[in-house]
Amino acid sequence: MLFRHSSWVCLLAGILSFPAARADDDTINPDRPNVANSSQVVGPYRVQLELGVEWDRQRDADLHVRTLTTPALLRVGLSDALELRLETAGRTIAHASDPATGIHTVSAGWADSAAGIKWHLGDQDGMRPSWGVIAEAALPTGSSTLRGTGFRPSLNVPLEWDLGHDWSLGVMPGVGRDGDDNGARYTYGVFAASLGKAFSERLHGFAELAAPQIARAAHGGSQTVVDAGVSWLVSRDCQLDAMVVHGLNRNTPDLSLAFGISVRR
């Protein structure tokens, strides 16, 4: 069902973008679905929408939880080096089961949103990577059960190397501020390293090791995952993607699946 609707969206995006087409345009370069983002921006007067559906499963001795989210990222190009970003995990539906009692509960709501900018600071030059800065702040705009505490800024630095022979490497360190359930503020780290391979002009793959949160146990602990995925370039303005994620510790879901579509105008 997702791919059937995605095909119509891609076709519509291609029709809408035709009048504005230019011979020197690059192909679309989404930041989804993995943790490490690109250092590139969408370009002046460009609007890019990245949508997804993600399913997580987390099991431990006390509770089994399955969660469905609908992440979305809107990117608006302000110049050759700057873009505006609006992001959310979207609608969140969680199914929780107690293996001891068999009690099953369902909760649903809207996740918080985040706003920020990405600034592309330089292209690759020899060993020096292409790099940029992503500065964002999460805002308490979601449903009461999913709403975070106050203004939560983050700063990430995406770095990219073209390794030749259709291989690429992306690394993204970062830092952020958040609040725990007791209202205490804390600082956490972020790190991701993604190895990419272009199998053809349309088909690309990647494998990644990532820590979306590096924090003390008192603040939720560190989250570490390994993931792999593929992307298919439908047209220069439309891309489909799929990813599988395995959590490496108890703070992360043991299995996640993600499917998405990205279009630009």
C-alpha cells in the first residue's frame, strides 16, 4: 500500500517540478532514513519533503512494546549554503503487552516538533570532508503523554567523504540538551558513522553504526544501533528508501523497520 501511494506522489512531484527544471540540477539527496545526515542543503528556492513509516519492537522480561511512528522532515532552501528545517516523529501509536498477566494497552498521540537550520560550510577537498552544521531545537508541541520538557537544542556536524569507486563515508558527531522524567536537564552526545555504496545510478545501499544518545544511566543511558538499508532513485526529484535496524543494548528497540519517500520541488 505504501509503495502504491508513493508511486503516485513521485509522479505528481515529477509533473510539478518540470516547469522549474534546469539542466545542471543535482539529484535529490535526502537526510532520511539513517542517523547520519548529509552535509548538503537542498539549494535556493527548493522545497523538499521527506516522509516515512517506522515500526519498532522492544521486548524485555517485564514488557513487550510495538510502536508505529510517521516521521516527517520539511526542508526549505534559503540560499546555496543554508536551509530551514521543520521536523517531527509525527503520529505515534504504541501497543504494550505484559507477558506475565497478558494485559494489553494501546496509546496514541502526536510527537513534538523541532525547528532549525542546516548550513553547508565546505565541499570536500582532498582529505578534508564536505561538512556542515545542523542546529535545531525540539519544542513541546506534542500530545501530553509524548510532550518533552521545554526548549531542547541540539547541534550536529555532518561530515562526508567520497572514497572513490562508488563508495562514500558519512560521520556525524553531535551534542544536545534534554530533560528527564524528574525535570532535570542534562547534556547528551550523538555519533553516527555510515558507509555507502552506489550499486547503480538508481540503487544505493548503506550500513551504519550509530549512537543517537550517549548519556548517563540516570538520564536514560546510551542508545546504540546498527542499521542497513537501500534507496531507489525514481527520478531526480523523488526517492524511495527502506531500512532495518537492530538495537545493540536494552535502551533501544531490538528490531525496527523503516520505509520512506522523499520528493522535492
